[in-house]
Amino acid sequence: MGKSWSNGGYTAEGTAAQQAEAAARKFAAGTPDLLLYARSSRTVDSHEVAEEGRRLTELAARSPGVASAVSYWNTGLDPLRAADGRGALLRIDLKGGESEAARIARTLVPTLRAATSGLTLAVTGPAWVNVSATDQANRDLLRSELFSLPVTFLVLALAFGSLGATLVPLGIGVTAASGALAVLAVVSRLMPVSVFAVNLSCALGFGLAVDYALFSLSRYREERARGLNAEAAVGRAMSTTGRAVLFCALTMAWCMAALLLFPLGLIRSLATASLVVVAFCAVGTLFLVPALVAALGGRLDAVKPSRLFPWRRSTAEPSVSPAWRRIAFTVTRRPLLWALAGSALLLGLALPVTGLRPALMDESILPHHAEARWAAESIRADFAHPPDRQMTVVLPRTDPAADATRLDAYARHLATLPGAARVSTAAGDYTEGRLIEARDAGAAAAQSGTLVVVFATESAQSQSTAALVDAVRDTAAPGPAQVAGTAVHFVDTRRAVTGALGQWTTLMLSGVFIMLLIFTRSLLVALKAAVLGAFSIGAALGLMVLLFQQWQVLGPPAGGGEGALEITMPLLAAALAFGLCVDYEVFLVSRMAEEWRRTRQNTASIVFGIEHTGRLFTAAALVVAVSMGALMLSQVSLLVVLGATMAAIVVLDATVVRGVLVPAAMRMAGRANWWQPTFRRRPAPARHPAEADTR
């Protein structure tokens, strides 16, 4: 794929951590974009190894795109030296943003490898993680599509029993996904678009377009079976199911657009990609389905299902499912019992959400054999104070010589904070409030400003380290202070996301409710759809937490500790789950409403809607489950988590929610389902006859 795809956007924009990072880079002390772990068979202090290490550092420092390069060999800092004395770290800051840094790293790392023969280099750091994730995502895309295409073809063949009818939604799905990718390639030159948006676009675009086309084509075949000619059947299908497709696309687009509230480049990128995909799915269905129907004509019904699948009972209408009719009758006989059972299941699945622990993306999203991952794990194992546990306090107006006494007291206090393993300043190193190693601060005295480095005892994203970040920020410093580091980014990003949650939830739910109200013209049905959609969100997030955080089916997190979920995945899964569930609600309610307007019988309308959409929901859910579930073949854990969660929740929604909760709730509501407020104009007061005569 093209080189214009973005590789970052995992931390919140405009935070104090981001501003502190910029200040720390002026001292060559920011969070390094690249971290090179150099190993030798001899000690890193030996003359030959030290000379080669200095040459490597100098080469990195003068390479294009490098802002600064700091190593053990040009600083002598003990935290950059491995515990066994045979390894050392080279920290490299790159120019530009995350995407530009990844492009520079892709060229720089091979150059540095070729320039050294006496040292073995292992590379990690955010820029190299992005490079590795991009390459892995590109390889995974082909694997997932090779899986989803034939399986989707099989599902559609079972649903339609006709080769021509099977190829129509399949062709629209491929067209929508391809068109969305083409547009995103152009958009990526104007704004950052994550490489993961490519995987999401293919999975979501293919599944959604096939679903829309599946419902539209099924309605066309149903109208043909009732005796309408092809032109009339297409018109009828587009005026009913086509209208539902348009509202489905609008609700899904609204759910995705609401994600733009979050100040995360990655989530905004994925939301933008989803908007493009949804637009292509809707346009493809509304314009290509009629065209393909006109081109294929009778070949859409060339083979009867009973001839291909003799076990399937033939019915007068191809979309009617006797099995789903029986389910609908069963549920509507005892609606309260089934409503309680379905609600208990969804609420039980949602319970684990209370233990959700968000995390920032790091090398743990990559497979274990990826260099960026095992190199980071080696650094944590071999160094007493790995760089990802480092917090840098920037004191731009503090003179290390003139303010030496205050700086010493400040460092001693920081060293007593819970979770602080070590504190380093220009004057020395501190532990547990004591100066354990003094150093000459003469060189630092000439600088404008100084740094204080705090090393945490636990991983950067642990609760203990998050508390340490707050404690460091709350401690009175000798002058204006800013705190930078991986842990600080995590704390600020989590707070930025949490602060936007309420606004996002309100915007998404209220917007979808209004659109459902316009579509259904029923206050109760719209409210019920929004509530069940919220249930689906809870179940989706609960499944995600249960599988990937509590059970840790992908293995323990990097650096050990408690499981956590990358912070963007719950947001994206919630929006997708709500949008897809509301989509199915729109299709189901539209069939019920048609029958209600014809018969004015509530229970009969419910059964009619279920029996005419149940088989389609099954096929549609399987298509989306296959398309999104194909992401589970990826070796990038972000995609695996999203794919598995969406596949599970779509199947759950098409069965438990649409087959049980919806008919049970509508049966209990009775005729109130179809009540809508009316606003009658007040009659004008009668005029006096005398007034009329004067006119």
C-alpha cells in the first residue's frame, strides 16, 4: 500500500503531556522515537566497544531527520547501561510527527545496522513499532480477504440458492470496499489516515454493503414471487427497503461521526474512514442494485432453493422462514418471561465493563516474534530502569547552580514518593530521600534550565505509576515545571477520553433516537431501539473486557501486570455495535410497520416482521461476522480484539435481541408501539355575522 498512510494518533492532542514533551526535546530528553539496544560479547566500557558505540552515536546524530542522539557512550549515564555490562542503549529523537518519524525510521535503521559490525542491534521505540505494525497490517489484509470472500459467497449461496442473486451483493461489497479504499488513498494526502483504517474499511465496507444489498435483493425477489414484474418489483423494493437502507446508512454515519469528539488521531482517522465506507455502501446499494437487477433479469431467480438444498422447506414467499415464525409465536405467547431472560443475558455480558482498564498502544500489539516487541521486553529484563518507566521534569527557568539547594530538596522529596525507584538530577542520584551518588554539576551550570528524571518502580501504564505522575505534578518545584514521559501521556489521554465520554454518549444516543423517530414515526419504538442499542453496547464492551482483559486470550500484557485494553478499541467497538444493531432494528421495524398499517394487528405484525426478516438477519449477521471476524486472522492484537468482539456481538444481536427482546418488548407494549404524538391546529374562532357583512 501507499506510503501516505498514518502510523500514529494513539495519544490525546493538545494535552499538558504533549507540551511537556516538546519542552523536553529541547534538552534531548523527550520520549525517544527509536531505542537501539546494542549488545557485545565484551563489556561496553572496553576501548574497542566504546569507540564503535561513539561512532554509531555520532552517525545517528548527523543522519537526515534526526533531532538528537544520546547513548551511554557519549553521556556515561548509568540507566543507559545494561546490568550485565555487555549492553547499552542509544536513544534517538526524530524530526516531525509520528508518521514522518516512522518514515525516517524505515530508512535510518538499516543504515545504522550496516554501519556497525562489532555490535548487535535490536530496535524498538514508538517509531519502529509503527513501522512494524504497518508492515504487519499490510500482510494481514490479504490473508483476511482471502478468507472472507469465499466464506461470504457460501453464506449468500445458502441464503439465495441462486448464483446470480449471490453475485449481486458480493459484487456490490467488493465495489464498495474498493471505492472506499481509493477515496481514502486520496484523503490520506490531505489528512492523517491510519493504516489500520485500510483493514477496517475492507472488513466493514464489505460486510455492510453485502448486508444492504442482501436485504434489498431479497425484497425484490419477494415482490417478484408475489407476481410483480421486474420493474415494479425493483420500484417496490427501493421504496421500502431502499428507504430503510438510507436511514441505516445515516444512523451508522452518525455513530461514526460522533467519535470525532475524541481528541485522538487514531479514532478520528478510523471514524473518517468509516464515514467514507458507509457512504459507498449506501450509494452502491441504492444505485447498483437496480442496475444489476435490470442487467441480470430472470437469472436472479434461475435456481429454486429446494433444488440446490433439498432439506429446506419450500414456501410461497422466498423470504419467509417457518423456523423464525415458530420462534416469534413462542416469544409473543410469554413475552415477559423471554424479555427477562434476554435482558439478564445481555446485562450479565455487560457486567465486566465495570473493570475496564484502558491502555495506550505499545509494542504488545505486535506478535512475539516482531523485533520491536522482543527488543522492548529484553530492555525491561536487562536494565534496572528501562526508559518507558522514566518521567522527565523540565525546569526551564531553574539554574542548577544558583538553585542547587532548592533543587536538592525537590529531588529528595520526589525520591520519597510512593512508586518512585530513583531520581536523577545534574547533581546526582537519589533513592528513598537520600543522595546515593553525587556528580559534578559544572557542565550543567552553563545551561539555561535543568531536568529532573524520575524512574518508576512499575510499568508505565500501571495504576501505581499513574498515581506517581499526579504526585510529581502536585509537588512544588523550584520553578515552573512540566512533566513528560510515556506514563504522563497515558494519564492525560485517559482523562481527555473520559472527559469526552458524556458528550459523546449523549450526542450519539440522541441523534440516533431522533432519526429513528423520523423513520418509524413511533415514539415508543424509537425509544426501545435506542435502549436495546445501549444494551448491545454494554454486551460488546463486556465481551471485550472478559475475553481480552480478564481472560487475556492473547496473552499477558507487555511487562507483566494486569490486563488492559488499548483505549481506542472500546470506543470504536461501541460505536460500531450500536450502529449495526440499530441497522438491523430499522430493517425489522420497517417490515412490522408495513404489516401494521395493513392489518392494525400488533401481534400479527410482530410475527410477520420476524418471519420475513429472520432468515435474512441470520445470513446478514453471518456475513458481517465473517467479514469482521476475518480480522482475527491478523497478528496485530488491535485488529484481533475488534474483529472478535464485533463478530460475537453481531451474532448475539441477530439472535437474542432481534429474535427475543424486540418481539417480547413490542408484544408487551401492544398498540402503544404505533402511537405517535399529533399536533392539531386550533380552529379559528367564528366571526360574528356583522363582521362578515362588513367585509
